[in-house]
Amino acid sequence: MYEIKRPQVSAYDASASCNRRPETVKTSSYILPILSRYHIGGSESRISRWMNSMTSCSPSSSSWAFDVRSLRSSRERHAVCDCTFCAEESSADVAKLSLKLHSIGIRLRLQIEQKLQVMDADYKASKEAFVSGMTGSSVLHVNLISAYPTKQASIALHSTIRTRFPSPSRLLAFPAEWLTLVAPLLLSITLFANHPTLLILLLAVPTALLLFLIPRRESGTPLPSNSPQASPSVPSRVLRTKGGTDTLSIAPLPALSTYRAHMMLMTVLGILAVDFPVFPRALAKCETYGVSIMDLGVGSFVFSQGVVSAIPLLKDPQYLTSSPIPKIQRTLKKCIPVLLLGLVRVLLVKGTEYPEHVTEYGVHWNFFLTLGFIPVLQVLLHPFIRHVPISLIGLLLALGQQIVLSAGLRSFVFDAPRVGLISANKEGIVSLPGYLAIHLLGLSTGTFLLPPSPSYFRRRQRERPLKRRDSSVCSDLHTGKPVSTTVRRENDKTAIELFSYAFIWWTLFFACRYFRIDDGVSRRLVNLQYILWVSAFNTSFILGYLTLDLAFFPSPLSKSVYSPTSKLKVPAETASAISLLAPLPAVQAPPLLEAVNRNGLPVFLLANMATGVVNLSMETMYASDAVAMGALTLYAVAVCGVAWWTRDRRLWKL
């Protein structure tokens, strides 16, 4: 407790006052009422640190001590405010004392506000230094935390519990799903970040025990991201119209839904956890070169955006050849909300003096602007996509990005002063072609992951638009009504294709490291190594979920069918007709991951706002591990709770 010296009173006053305390005025009885009276904000910890910094002030200074004269009264003397200081009841003398207190309070308020402003500036600088200058971790460490072992182990545990125990009540459904699906992700980037294998064992051991000790309650259960509408038992369909145009109806893929939901959850948890010391600094965004989970998150977001951007290319074979102006207008209409969010974020960050990492994207640029511009740039490449494989275009763009960086653009990013609008946002502008390359590699993945057959898009690219009725497809040319034809999924072939691409990207990545192409992985530059690393990681990530789906939760329509006599593949129509006669698993999957995936952008925006509120309400970089885990747990429960509450409706459809 801080004490303020009070001037000595006369012997007469001392003898006349009863039950007088020592000649001090405690902070709680004087300073805090003045702070309250003059509306001085700030938490107790901030005020305490300010008072610690003022210990150099003399007790007799006018800022801390004032002369409260002993005043005489014709009636009696008594202590005012519990003997804090003496005064007479004379109204004139009380008015003088009040005026002097008012003057002292104003000076004290100004000093405190000035000191708190200095403290805020110091904390902002310390916070920016807290998340800056990182060099990252190793590729193996990041993969163990964020890739197959941890997330797939949590999925396996969740599915094992669900197939062996009755479904929890409606009241307990959300807590049960949060504990098995979200809590392991939070632990993997905080308390178990330096020991990921221990967390994997803690998840794998109970899963193995349940698998071997308790029999299955039901069969054919798909991944937790699955729902009756997103089941692999729901086949894709091709619609044929009178004009002879085929339109593909794409059934949602459980592995893809789970992948996107887990990626979103890791991003949501990471953007707040990085502000606490419990989050290892090696996993924060690297300053120049290095690998970390935060660097991987932004690239994975762009890759995932590319995967789902393949849907219009697959649905309408004429989409690539259509006029570019309407396509650009439609794309801009979808991207304008994201671009506006980027502008709003700039205004909020600059207006609230929120700590920011300038070398991440620049002074004004942010990730929302990158996400908003990339789809528009992709549309401009449609004339090339018609004739060149998408993966080759993405790879050539990545090579071009690396050549330009090595030719001198890298020095511009690292060393050039921020003197103009372009140089002020050099990281965001220079990294845009690299992120476009990642988007194109994700788009290429989506063209063989989403359709029923991995060769569907390539085959349609080679074919001319059909001018006449195909005898293999039933259609009514007189009415022109679309007639659907069932097309079975070939997830086994899709898994082989994913494995092939993952092998290629990993091989090219390690070849770049071996031949020292650039100084390493750089998220700030989005160089060739970063592009290959993000593509290899995400392709392997999706492959892991698809393999888990095929191995543990098979579906009659998820594999190719071969004749037992000739060993040849059965035609699609025959296989579909046979499979439709087989009983399909009737399951109702847990909706948490599907809810996160359904409202991904609103959940991400909510997480960003909640992150800002937490950072403005507490000094996160000084929080203990217990306080940090408590705040992160409440934050994760709140964000996932909103997704759970809105799981039956789409909040924002772009």
C-alpha cells in the first residue's frame, strides 16, 4: 500500500484529536477517490505500476503532499473522513480546502494521464517486440503439431467414442464435442506445443483401448464432419439439358469439410494464443525466414480458398470460355465484403493504436485485402487455364516469383524505407503473386478432389461441348428438362492422386532446401520454398482425412468396383445401379465441425473481434500460463458456441 506524508499538526491539534491514525494518508482513502472524481481510467495494475514509477517524487512535492492547516472552530475540533485530515466546520474554510483539493486533483490527473499514455506507448512497443523477430521452428515440429498425428488422433477418438456409446443428450452434446475436437487443438499449440508426441499418445491410447475392448454399436460411420447431406453415400449427379450441356452436381466431401473446419479452428485459436507467453515464440510468425504454425496458417487459408474455388469450373464446363467481364463482376461482388472488412480493419487498428506487426503485410495492407484480390486475379488467368494444366500455371508462377525475388525484389522488401504508399505496403504487394500461386495449386487440387472421379475435369477439358445426345445419358430432348445421371465417387483413386501430388510437392520442397534456393522458407516474401511447403502440407493433410475415411468408415459408393472375374473396372452406370441396391448407413453425424465450416467467415470475424477485445482489456504478454489457458478456453468455448448455435443456418453467403 502506498502512503502519502501529511504535514505535522500542532501539539494542541494533536492533543485535541481523538483516535488519530499515524501521520499518513493511505492511497485507498485519498488517491483513488481523486482518480474516481476526475474520471481517470485504467486498471489497478496500471495505476500501481504508475505509482511505482513515481517513487522518485519527494513526499513534500506539491503533487503528493499539501498543507492542510489546522483550523479552529468556535464549537469543537474533530477529525474529518476518519481522521484523514483535520478541518473546522466553517463553510468558508471548507470551501478554500475544497478549491485547493480541486487544483491538486487536476494536476494529479494530468500527471497520471501523461504517465499512462507513456505506459501505453511502452506496452505497445513491447507487445510488437513480443511478436517480432522470430526465427521459427522445424518442419517436423510444425507438422507434428498441426498436421496428421494430432488432428487425426482427435478425429479417431471422437469417432471411436461415437460408434461405441449412445449419443449424448442435447445439453451435453456441445461440451462432449468441444472436449474431443477443440480441446486437443488448443493443447497442441499451448501446453503440449513442445511435447506433441505426448499429446498424440494421450489421444491414441484411449482410442486403441476403446477399439479393442468395446464392440462397435453401428457400422459405416463417416467422418465427424459428415452429415446426412454430406455423406459419401450421396452420389454426385450429372444434369443434361436440351442444349446438350452437362452440369455437375457436387456432393460435399466429408474429408474436405473436416479439413477446412480444423484449419479454421487452428487459425481462430492461434490468432489469440500467440499474444500469450504460453504460446511458444518458435511458433509465432517469423520475421524473415523460418517455419512456424502461424506462417502455415495464412498459406493454408489461401490454399483452402483455391480448393473450393474449383466448384464453378466443375459445375459448368462453359465457365472458363465465357466472357471475362461478367465473371469479374460476379467475383468482385463476392469479394467486395472481404475488401471492405480489410479497410475497416485498417481504420480500427490505426484508430485504437492496437499493437500491429508492420513487417507482416505492411502499414495499411492486411490479410483480408489479400483474400479479396486473389479470386479476381484468378479470373484473369482463365484464358490460360483453358489450355495449360492449372498446377503447371501455379508452379510457373511460383518459379517466376522466386526469380524476381532473387533479382533484387527481396532487398527491396527487407531494406527499402517506407516512404510512399507502395513501399509502406511492400510485403502485401510483393507477396500477392506468391499467394496467387498457392491459390492456383489449391484450385488444381479441387479439380480432382471435388468431382466423383479425379480425371473428370481433365477429361472435360479435352472434350468438345456435346452437340448431340449422348446415348449413355438419359435425357428428354423434347421437354428440355434436366435429367440426372448418378455418378459414383472414386475416393480410392482420388487418394492415389493426392498421394502423387503430395509426393511431388514434398520432393520439390526438399530439393529447394538441398540446393539452397533462397535462404529458406519465407512467409513474408512468399517465396518458392514457402509455396511448395504450404502445398505439400495441405495436400498431405487432406490425404490423411480421406485415408481415414476409406480405412475406418467405408461407404458403398466411395470406391471403384471391379469385376471379380475379369478384374476390370465395372462401368459407372452398372456400379451405381448395383450400389444403390445395397443398404446405406443411416447416421446423423456431430454438427460442430460442419457448423464451423458452414459459417467459416462469420466465425473468423467473430474471432478477430474477440481477439481485439481480449487484448484491449488485459495485458496478455504478462499473463501467467493459468490465466492464459483460462482466457483461451473461454474464448474458444464462446466462438465455437456461436458456431454451434447458428449451425442450422448460413449467416453470410458470398
